[in-house]
Amino acid sequence: MSLTTILNTIGHDIKAVAIKIKDGFVKIFGAQAAHDFGQASLALLKSALGQIVVAEVSTLAGVGTLTGVQKAAQAQANILKQAESVGISTSKSIVNMLIELAVQFVSGNLTAVVGVTTPVPPAV
């Protein structure tokens, strides 16, 4: 299931989603911080702007003819245009942050699973 589908499915009930976090995140930040980051990231991507970003990042993920830098630039330009067209005022830095969060989900470093709650990891 794509992240776009998951975002549409869960609506505003973030507790209905488990966040699977790759070991790299946990090793770098610790279990609790990685868990909190995943939950917060998903909450941001559920916003109206976040959903525009997820759709654009998902579309560009499969484009093999562009470099990562080119994809980021194209995504930023397209997202800013789409946001403006629906009345969302935002900055390039906010869009860039959301692009990077979406990339983590689209690339599989963070995975949202519908219908499962995420247990809070024990404090270490």
C-alpha cells in the first residue's frame, strides 16, 4: 500500500497506524526518538500540504532520468505551484523539509502500517 493510500485511509487517527523504523534510525537516534520522529513525520505528511508533497515525491521516485538534486528541485517547484493553486501559503524551507520526510517513507526507511498501533519503545 502506498503512503498516499495510507494517508487517505487513516484520516486523522494517527493511533491507527504503526510506524516501522529501519534499524539505521534506531541506531542513530535511539528507539524512543526514532519512534517519536516517525509518528511526528506521519502527522505532518497527513496535512493538506503534506499530501501534495507525498503525491509529488511518489511520482518522481520512479523517474530514473533525473538525479536526486533534479528530482528535489522539480518537486519543490511543482509543490509550490500546487500549494498556491489551492490557497496554501508556505515557504521553500517547509516544502523541502516535507520532501525529505516523504522521501524517508517512499524509500522505506520509515513505513506506515494501517490497522496496527505502534507500541512505545521502552526507555533506554
